[in-house]
Amino acid sequence: DDYVTALSRENTSFSYVQRKADVDLAERVKELDLPGIYFLEDTKRVYPCGENAGQVVGMCDIDGNGLTGLELYYNDILSGVDGEIVTEYGTDGRTVVGSEHENRQRQNGQDIVLSIDIEMQQFLENRLAEETDRLNGKSGNAVLYDAATGEIIACASTPYLDPGDRSDVKEGSTSLKSITTAYEPGSIFKAVTMAAVMESGVLTPDSTLFCPQRLPADEFYITDLHKRGDETMTLTHIMEISSNVGASLSAQKLGFDNLYDAICRYNLTDYTGVDYPGESNGTLSPVEDWSLVQSYNVSFGQGIMVTPLQMCRFYGALANGGVEQTPHFLISKPGSDDQPSYESTQVIDNQTAIDQVTGMLEA
């Protein structure tokens, strides 16, 4: 009785009673031998890893179309082509016997192989959740990235998503913030400033700068997070203690125009080209618009917006001889002649500068 109205409307020859029904339930309904009720075989998406890499894989709608994650990004090759069955009806609405025929054969979607290491993904998700809770953070994100190949080994952001359970999809769980959300990176950006300084040769890791306790900047002052007095420091020590004042003065010695040019050369505000929907790019105002305080701020990662993945790509270049690899999840399409390839870009030519920055980071 619940479905009689839907199934007996005028000019209606077809209506779904239930989709994605469990096999056991379908068999019980078959036994009822109800007039007008027919059965179509269907497929069901199963996620054996649950929420592990759920944000990476993403979700599909009931028709198998990708909604989020790689299900959406690679929907065209994953979904295949629907088949079509044509049936003729007489003027009385009855099916013409023998008229049913297949008008278009279905084509299965293509398999893809991802770079995700599911054990590392699970480890990363567990640690990220622990640290976010320990710090009382609103959210956290993490990336494990192979600098030599560009392969993303693990990636997650809280809260997590279980694509097999739509009953409680939390806000922000359907995307990877490491890719889709830009932020002010803060002190991890000091390696960018020092790379530009080392490339220029204007200073070395052993060069010294007088770093006052407070550095005037327009109507503001630049200070370090930890309290200290006026101090003369080497650039290595500036990195070691993460001095905002030292980074600012290093950038000033380099020249803010040159810092800006280096940031652009390192592609730090450009899209990485990662194969994931909704990638954010970075933002940085033109250097001619910089005030003195913004010029200082940029040197230690404020007044500039980047994504965590963009920072991974830059640090990857330091580990990979100055070459940035395009971050990616897809590594192969089994059985296809169309295999993926990814661009790489030499952003630092000076190996000595790379070694110098690496040594400063180790300190």
C-alpha cells in the first residue's frame, strides 16, 4: 500500500520502490510475487578501510557519481558509461512482448592505483587526532609527501570522513585542508627567506647580524616569541632559535624585492597542480605595496597565505636537489595505455645554498 500511488500514476511506466536494497531483503520481496514489482541487479560501494583515507577517496551519490575527493576528481574515468535498455509499450500501456532490447551496452569504469600507503595513512590519522586533542585545536591537518616523486603517501585533516556512513558527516570533513585551505605559515617560512639569502650570496650561515630586542617597523615593533636582550647572532643561530627579528634583518640585507622574486620563483603562491578537487592557491600582495612591517612579516611567514601542500612542495625541493615535483595521488591506471606523468621544476640551482639551508635547519 505504501507504494501503490507511486506505481499507478498516469503516464508513469517506471518508478523505484527501493534502491541499493540488501540482497536478503530483495529475496524476501521476490517470494511475495507482487504484481508490477520487478528487480534489477545493482552494485554497492563498500569501503573496507572505513574512515581511513576517506577524505582522499571521497563519496559517491546513489547513481555512482563522485561527490567529493578522488571519486569526484576522477569521476569521468571511474564511472564508466551507463547501459540502456529500451522497451516498447502499446496504446493500452502494456509491454509489447519481445520488444525489450539493449540499446547501449554498459562500459565498466576504469581502476586507478593511488600513492596512499594505508598503514601510514592510519598512523598519520591517529597521531593527528591525538595532537589536535592535546593542543585543544579546532582542527588539524597533515601531509606525508615523497619529495623525490611527488607522491602523497598520507594526507588527512580533522574531522575525518567515513564515506560508508552518511549518518554523521561533520562540517569540514569532506575535504583535505592541507590542499583546500590557505593559511599564514609562520616560522616554517623562515627556510624560504634563508634559501633566498643563501642563493644570493649576500650572507652565509656564519654571517652575524645585530638583533635588537625590539625592531621598529612603521608604528609597530617586531619581537621574538621568547624573551631575550639585544644580541648579535649568526644566521644559523637565528634559525636555531627561530628569531623573527633575525629573519626580518636577513630579508632586509637581501632586499625585499629579491625576497618577493624568490617567493615567486619557488612557486609558493601558485597552484601545485595536485589531483584533488578544490585546491587553494596562495596569496601575496605585490612587493611595491608592501609597508615596512609587512616586508618584515613576510620574512617569517605572516602577511602571506599558502597551503600546507605548497610548503611541502618547497621543503621537498630542498630535499630533492632544488627540484619541485608535482604532488599527486594517482600513480597508475591498470590496463590502460594512458599512464599519468607529472611535471617537475628546478627552482633552486645552487646546491651550495641548498646544503647551507639544510645545515641551518638541522641546527
